[in-house]
Amino acid sequence: MSYPYQIKSLEQYHADYKRSVEEPESFWASVAENFVWKKKWDRVLDWNFTEPKIEWFGGAKLNITENCIDRHLATKADKPAFIWEPNNPEERTRVVTYARLHKRVCQFAQVLKNNGVKKGDRVCIYMGMVPELAYAVLGCARIGAIHSVIFGGFSAQSIADRLYDAQAEYIVTCDGAYRGGKDIPLKSVIDDALIGNRTVKRVIVYTRTRTPVSMIKGRDVWWEDEMEYALEQVEKDGVVSFPAEEMDAEDPLFILYTSGSTGKPKGVVHTCAGYMLWTTYTFVNVFQYQPGDIHFCTADIGWVTGHSYIVYGPLSAGATSMMFEGIPTWPDAGRFWDIVEKHKVNCIYTAPTAIRSLMNFGTDPIKGKDLSSLKVLGTVGEPINEEAWHWYDENIGKKKCPIIDTWWQTETGACLISNLAGVTPSKPSWATLPMPGVQPVLVDENGKEVTEKDENGILKGNLCIKAPWPGILRTTYGDHERCRTNYFATYPNLYFTGDGALKDEQGNYRITGRVDDVLNISGHRIGTAEVENAINMHSGVVESAVVGYPHDIKGQGIYAYVIYQGHHGDENSTRLDINLTVSKIIGPIAKPDKIQFVKGLPKTRSGKIMRRILRKIAEGETGNLGDTSTLLDPEVVEEIKVGRQ
Ligand code: WT7
């Protein structure tokens, strides 16, 4: 498979960018010619950002799994689609060829059908990083069911909220998952999430750890039994088939929950055709994938990075995608490099937080490891500091591999701003240039485009995008108004990212971090309001305020100011209780790193918490706290400064 739309030079990038902006419809139509359609589109693009309404390839019919699997069977049946590396390095690697993937996805599609799942039904997937997770995702796509993958670190309560929000009737899970030295009892978390639930009809349980699980008659079934039965239905004379549902271009493909600055996480909805184009196009261009390369994205499929760059993007491009079950530091901090050597990985794509944590172990874990197969290094999820960038460049890439800093979001489907490996220049800690079709603009608080440069020629503002690209979110599940207010109402006719950014005179962008009340903890998004709500669930907590503070490894840490009125136990056990409460309500990823008990919070006369002050104190700034004259009770600030953790 060749990629006629692969950008090969800086000149071509500029030319393609220009065409994509001047003639978006013909530009994307020509990219779309490289996919398999059951029926071609009537119209390339129809949009407005006021409702918002965004339709790409209206009238077209397709199934994304035919693009990710079937179309490769003629030439790549025996080539690996996935190479799976288990948590335990002693266990055997699994290689899933395109033919095997086709068989398993057909089988699982049949399993879903046998269990009553129909097009448009929501299927919640809560599994560890095993190939069966990819089969489950693609099996849903095959029959047109909408998958909602939930990361294995979320709590039963979080799952229950997401099941309710999506009105999901089906779940696919594992008995347990291996992650480093831990066994995580996934099915038992699902059981807790289902207490009192009346809508879930079926739970399909894949055996991974063979930990004891409860199996409820009429509701819970084993993956293995179902797959065996389904095989008899999909295989005839040694030929496996299962018809791919004919989907409209704009039919939903999946829901993925992500945090915002207010309320509960929202279900970002991506649709079939636009998402397929965008993940494939960016995969081929940003990573400069060449047929035969082994691509290793270290993310979990529970996050959008895994959806787009382990599953859909690579498979649609006919690539070989590594899938790793474990964590970078187990059995030791050389695990990634062992995997690179063992499988001759050509591209590794990971988060700055992982790089920083490995940096802390020094270079011993790298010694003697053959990393010469590497051609491209990538980062994603948060700003990368220059120190980590250079460490990655020198110790992993040996200064021979371009580093791509890819900026994007759950809502954008795939990369929006990134250099193209080896094709457009990199600049440490800068995401650099927009992808073709992406029109960024920096605005001030009033939505006016910023024009005033600082002495170095740098513009600074809130990052917005002017027009839709194929992979933009279409709605938030069940609540279109929330989608509008969250992303399209802050500034009229612009998509607002929630990020702040700089732009240099060459047109490069540097993302500086969120400007809303969203935290980025180890590359994971968590809303301050969400954490506060969870802390406030603790019986002794009166009120709380959560802010981020700089953390050497995680990027940001969670700092909570808590007004507590309980009497039971000492401060430290109360801290542990509060942390456990947050773990139960959201999941361990949202646990505060620091909890400070306070008598009051700095509020304005109208009752608004002045987070700016709390942020400064958490950051260790005690001198200049800015204007505090509007505070109701300036004295609380002094007390908070003294009690800083
Ligand atoms: C937020 C999106 C993109 C998939 C993983 C996270 C931050 C993401 C970068 C980058 C600076 C980045 C932004 C963004 N972010 N990539 N290369 N440089 N910041 O997806 O959970 O939807 O989070 O992550 O703040 O808004 P997400």
C-alpha cells in the first residue's frame, strides 16, 4: 500500500497546506479517494459552528473495519497487524496477522449479534491491554454498534455514570488485567458498577488473569464460549466472513468520555468517515510511516491516543502496530527499550511524563540495549519540557531520530499541530506547524485575534481553530447544547481548545497548557470541579478548592484546599480517607497529591473562589499574590500561606 497523500518535503507541506485551506473540499475529496466506500459522498463538507453542525462526506456509505482490515487481506493477510507484548516478559508474544484479525473481528461481531447488540447500540468496553480489546472495538464497528471504552483505572462509580449517560446495555470486560506487579480485578469493578443497574443486559467476560469472578446467570457470559459458538456461524469451508454493516459517513463510531472544566465528564462523539480519514492521514504524515515499519504507541486504548494511533490510524494504513500490556517501569525501567530491541520497533510514541519518569532512573536501563531500529520518536499529551526533549533525543534517538511533538485532544480525533517526522523542522518544546486543513488562531479574552508581538516576535493567546477538519468532534453524547457551550460559544464561530499558546514568526505554535479549570496529570485530563465534587462527597468535608501545581514527573500535581469539620482521627488519616473517597468516586488517577486543611477559602464578596491566589500559593509563590482587595476576608490568605504543604 502506498500513500499518495504522504507529504515528502517541506515545499510539499506548504503547497498542500495552502490547497487544504483554499480548496478544502477538493483537497479532502482527493484524500478520500484512497479509502474503500460502499457509496461515495454527495457533498464533501457542510458546516456551521453556531449550532454546531459539521458533516463530512455527507451521503457516503462505508464501514471503517473494511478499511482497517478487509482491504489489506489481498496483500497483507500474513503480515502482522498487531504485535502484542505481554506484561510479563517471560510470557510469549502474540502476533496477530491481518487474516487472524479479520477472523477474530468477524467472530466477535457475530458474538455481539448473538447477544442482541444492534447498530447504534452502545457497548461499554472495560478491559486491559490485550488483543481482545482491539477485537471488541472493531467488532462493534463491524456491526455499527457505538463503543465507549473506559480506561481500566476508572472506578465503579465512574463506570456507572458513563453507563447511565450513554444508556449502554452491553459490556465487554476481562476477569482481570495485569499491570506491572499488580492484578486489577476488572470484572469485580464492573460488578460494583452494576449494583442497582437495570439497563445492562449482557456482560461478556474475557479470561486473562483467571482470577475468581462472579458470573450472574442470564447476564454474564464467557468470551471464550461465545467466540467458539460464533466461529461455527462465521466460518464456512475454511472461509471466514461477517458482513460489515453499511454505515452513513456521519453515523457515530464511538463515544469517549473526557473531563471538562464543569460537571461530569462528557461523551465526545466521533463519526465514521471523518475520523477514519483524519486518523489515517495524520498517522501517515506525522509519523511518516513506511510500509513494514513497526509502530509502537505506548498509550492505553482507554484514551483517545490508543483509539487513533494503536487501532484505527495504523490499521487503516495497513501498518504493524505494537500493543503493550504493561507499564514502562516493570520489571524494571528498561522495559520500553527491551521491547524496542526485541521487536525492532521503528517508531515509539509516548508521553512526556513517561520520559521524565524514565529519566529519573538515569541511563543504566538503556545501556547495552540495541535501539538502532528507531527512526522516529513522538510525544503527546502535555507540553514537553526542554530537558526531557533533549534526554529523549540524546539517549533514545541518539540524535538521529526526529522528535515529533504532537498536539491534539480527545475532541480533535487526531493530531492538529505537529511537525512531520524528518519533513518539517522540529523545535524543542514546540508542537510547530498545523496539519493541512487546520487553521489555528490566537485570540484574547474577547475573542479578538492577537496581533501584538513581544520583543522576540512572539504572539500569545488562547488557541482556537477557525474551520472544521475531518476529525473534529460532532457532539457530546445526549447533550448537543453542552457541546456548543463548551467548545463553540466562548468565541463566536471558533472552536475553542481550552489551551493557551504562543506563535513565533515562522508560524510555529507552542502549547503552554490549559487556560480553563482543567488539569493535566501525567497526560490525563481531570477537571478541578470533578475532583472537588469527589472530595466534597467525604462526610466531614464542608468545602474544597482544587488547583494544579508544577510536578517534576507528572507535569501537574493536584493540590486540594479542604475545609474539614469532622472530629474523627488525625489529619493524616483524614487525608488518606479523602484520597480513598476520590479513588472510589473517580479513580486513583484523581487522588490529590497534597491536601491542606484550611479554615476558609479566599472568596470575593460575590462568593467566587479566587483560584488565582490558591494556584500561586500551591506553586510556592508567597510574595506577590496580586490584587487581593476584592476579597471578603483577606486574612484567610495569610493563614493559607502559613499552612502550605
Ligand atoms: C490536552 C488534551 C492528545 C491525546 C492525549 C491527551 C494537552 C496534548 C499536547 C502537546 C502540549 C498537549 C493539551 C490538550 N496536550 N498534547 N503535544 N503539547 N499539550 O488528550 O486527554 O483530550 O487532553 O492535552 O492541554 O488540550 P486529552
